[in-house]
Amino acid sequence: MPASIALPRALAVALDEALSQASRGGARGSTTPTSTTPTSTTPTSTTPTSTTPSSTTPGGTTTGTAARAQRLSRRYLADHPADAPIIADAPDAAAYLTTRMPATYAAARFALGELAAAVPSLEPVSLLDVGAGTGAATWAAWDTWPSLERAELRDYSASALAAAERLLRASGLAVETHLGDAARPTPTHAAPAPERRPDESATPGPATPTSTASEPTAPRPAPPAPALDVDVDVDVALTAYVLSELTEAQRAAVVATLTARARDAVVIVEPGTPAGYRRILAVRDALLAAGWTLAGPCPHALACPVASRESDWCHAAVRLPRTREHRVAKGGELSYEDEKLAWVAAVRDPARHPVRHDARVLRHPATHPGHVRLELCTPSGERVERTVSKRDKAAFRAARKVEWGETWGETPAAVQPDGEQPTTAALTSTGQGVVGTTAAVQPDDAQPATAHPATAPTASSQVPPA
């Protein structure tokens, strides 16, 4: 069963308010400007497009939103470069907020949590989010690192950035947005830095605005986009669910932008499909060629042992709770959905930020009454199967908790190949993965060390079905 990750309360509250406003506006009908194409570094003028008034379901989701959500879903599943922003207007943004933002957040939060566990010294203050959309990955970074203070969001959809700005008011981050080409955008405007990170119990509001307008407008004049060899100026640079929308040349430009600007780490997240995995493999090769050190999910820099297996690909999964509106918009019945992802993270300087390389769980652990079978990618570059026996109480307990996609650290005696009996090993859960240690296993209610103190994601995977 995948690890379960819920939205932080601040985002959930802001999202509910945004969707409520969108529902009221959709029922009345509205006129919203479209945004620029992804190949232009200078945003063009917008053309108003009228939306059709739509009825509202008891849960607040409009039938128009559901139709748009289905169209967006089909477009993302098409998995080919886009010649125009997929989120074209405010109703599209509302549909995305309802159906895709929670899943994108959960996937990014999982990957960033794994990075934080592998690189404990990483405490970023600044973030670059390329292809930020409605800000899901920025929220995931905020929830992962309490040290984060400011974020730069770039996207070629004006409507998506407007939604991101409104939502991020609840985070307290100093937000700067840029509208234009996904690889080399043109800046628009920046928000002032907040005095403090807001308390989680506070009600989000416009006290710290991140935009000069509630809807996207034509960007202010700005200098040309910077060259790709600019000095590093952010701690972490990331992109999530973006490369599938770009050409091969644009993908290379995005990766070059991330590595040029990141001081400490880069993270790329893609859908957990065979095509997404192939894109991640290409990014992995580019990062290694540029001298970066892998920090996840790979515990090594050797050839991927999964790539050589026919009809197989390396990916992970997370489980996220669904709201009623989410279920209605997607036509689903279950109270949750599972999101599959492929990802890669790397650090620039392992001497500055040492990386802990532990084996990675490649599949759902097979739990039996007397043992747990794990399929692992190991630091030696091999794919191996391990059997953890109930006779080793500490290791067995840890094996029953580890989830698909998390790390598994083992002492030499922790587990043995099939047919051999394991001896006692000391293992402990970090909240995202299992690592070898000389300490006892943490109690069931131990909190992840890397989570935001007020908004830690749900660590249990026990989500009841619909």
C-alpha cells in the first residue's frame, strides 16, 4: 500500500476558499483572459474568452468544472509537447485545483521528503519552481523545510500563476512570479517578504498580498531573460510534471536552468509512467554528466538495473485523500486515489551536503505472517530480493512499515538472501524510509524529522476505501 500524504491544513483551507470563489463565479459566468504560448519569451496580448454558465452540484463543484477536469486529464495523459498553456484560463485553473493539484502536491511532497531524509543538512531558504502551475510543488517544499522563506515561481500560464499567488498567501512565503517561456521566462512582479511564517491556526487572508491584481494582467516591462550560465542564486531548484509538455530541446533548457541556478540541490518529478521514467533517466544522465551527485531515488550512479528489464520502469506511488468535490469532478467513488511518480534529485556539492545512500524499495513489500519480502535497488547497483523474517523482531517490524518507493537501510546482518536466516539488526524509521542505526526502533507515533512542525503529512497508509 502506498504511503499516504494529505494536504497541509493551510493549503487545504486556502484551496477550499479558492474553489468556493471559482464555483460562485462559474455559476454566474465570467470572462477571463488567456495566457501566452510556451515558445514566446515575451508574453503576447491576451484575448478574452467567455465561459459558459454551469450548474453547481451539492458539493460545490460545477458541472463545467468536471468537464474541464476531464479534458485536462485527457491532455495530460496524451503525454506530448504542448503548443499552448494547458491551463488556459481561470475556469481551467479551478478545474486543475480540484482534480490535479492535490496529486501533484502529494507526489512532490513525497520526493522532497525523501531528499530531505537522504540529505539531513539541507535547509533551504530560497526555492526556484520552474513550470510552477498553481504552486503545488512550492507548497510541498514549504511543508518539507521549515527553513524556506522565499520562492520564485515560473510558468507560461498567467491563470495558473494567478491561482498560485492567491493560494500562497496562506503560506507566508515571499513569492516572486515570472510569466513566459517555461525554460527562459520573462519576470512580472514580486511580493514583499513577510515578517514571519504564519501560525497554522491562523485563517489565510490577504494581509500579505503576493500580487498586484486578483487576475493576471499584462506583465510589466522587464530586462531580457537571463542566460543559462547565471550565477547560482537559489538553494533548491525544482520542476514537477512539466517535462512531458516540452520538446526535447526545451527539456534540456529547463534542466540547464535548474542546475545553473541551484546552489545546493535540484529535483525533477514526472508522472510514474514508462514515458515519465524514460524522461527521468535522461535527466539523470544529464545531472551525472554535469558532475552532480545523485541523492534519490537511486542509491548509486551506476546503470539503472530496472532499465534492462523489459516492460518495467522505476517509479513510486503515494496515496492522497479525496474530498467530495474531488470525487465528483473525477467521477470516482473511492475516498482516496493513488498517484504514481518518477523522480530524481541531486546535490551540487556532497562535501557541503553529504548524501546518505540506502537501498530503495522498488515494489510493494509482500507481507506474510512470518516474513516480509522486499525488492530493492542497492548501493551496489543491483536489483535484489530480500526476505526479512519474523524471528528478527526489529527488522520485521521495520519491514512491515516501509512503503513502496521509500529507503531501506540495512546492517550486513539485517537481512539475508532467500533461504538464509537473518540475525538481529537494529533498524529505525525516519518517517520516509528505513535506515540502519544503533538505536532502537522509534515508537509508532514518532514524527518525521523533516516535516513542517504544524503541517506534517499523514505518515500512515491506512486510508479507508470508499
